[in-house]
Amino acid sequence: MRADDYFDREYFELHEGKRRYLDALIEVLQRSGVPAGRVLDVGSGLGFFLEALGNAGFEPCGLEISRHASARARRRSGALVAVGDAEVSLPLHEGAFEAVTLFDVIEHIRGVAQLLDECRRVLRPGGKLFVITMNAWSLARPLLGRRWSFHLDPTHVTLFSKRTLRDAVRRAGFRTERVTTISNFCSVGEGNPRLKPLRKIGRVVASPWLGDSLLVVAARDHGIPRSD
């Protein structure tokens, strides 16, 4: 799939529901002890979250594999957006960031351990990692079957449960601070138009187990990563 084709879908449109979702993501960072500072957004797409970070007073930086998308992200946000593959070494300095965000990215990655190790490397000691990805135990999964969001994108290759994602993060040398599930009713239906009426709810709902996505907040430990 060409980059132009991949980004030509509603998921990459900045509609009003998407704006509310971006505000909710900013609030997650702020409530998790990251009120400002340098933030790396891995898989920054067209730069919507980078722009939201800048507007909220953060210093945003992006990493995006697509040159097409990274150029548009730079124009939109004014941020530094490096072109690179998240499956290999990140072209960024050690300890450079207060936070790293992996929002709807890690499900595209086969070498998850390598990516998490690199996220840890570029974070300062005590810096925060934020991960959002699809939940293997989502209530929507059995209800929607092959129309569930994981199956609608051929680039999705890795699916997590709360346990497997928490364990992967811990093995990379992070201390988990929050592990929950969320359902995004701000921009629901971007992959399955039949779900768009649920946007009337207009907020992100957290729940212990059955939400459509997982949210993990973790801090970089001061010691070396664990291999167990």
C-alpha cells in the first residue's frame, strides 16, 4: 500500500471528535505527571498530536516512517519530525525526552521488545512511556468479528492483552503506573461507519477490563532493563 493511499482515510482526518480525543490524550499526560517538556510521539502520522502537544505548551518531536506523512506533520506542527523505522534504532539521543508516546502504533510492530528498549533509552531517568493499543479482550471483538478494528488494517500484526502488554513493558525496564482499558467515543467509527452514532457519547471512557483499547502509563526505572 502506497503512503498516500494509507493516509487517505478518515482516521487521518481532523474532525471535531478527533479534536476532543486529542484533548483527552493531552490530559492523560498532564494527569500522569508530565505537565511540560520534550515529548517524542512515535508514529506521528500527519502531526495532529504533535500540534496538540505544541498548543498545550509541550516541546513536541515526532518519528514517522513515511516521508509523505512526516513532511505534512512538520508543516502542520512546526515540530522536528525524524523519518525512521520504529523497528530499528531510533535516530535520537539518549535521555532526551520527558515522555514517549506510542498511540495506536505498537500493534504495527513485530519487534516490540526492540522498540520498548529504544523508548527506554531515549527517556530521561523517571521519564514516562504512554502506550495505547487495541485490547485482545475488548467486548467489541466478539461482537464485530472480522469488522473489529484490528482486522480492518492489514498492517496490524501484534495484539495484546493487559497482561502481555504490562509484561512487555516491565521486561523493557519500566515500572508500570497505570494499566487500564479505554473506549474512545470521540472518534469511534473511523474504520467501521456503522459505529459512528456512538460518537454522540463524545468522551473517552475508562473501564477495568473490556474497553476497546489498552492504556499503559509506565516510568523508566533507574536501573538496567530486566531480561526475565
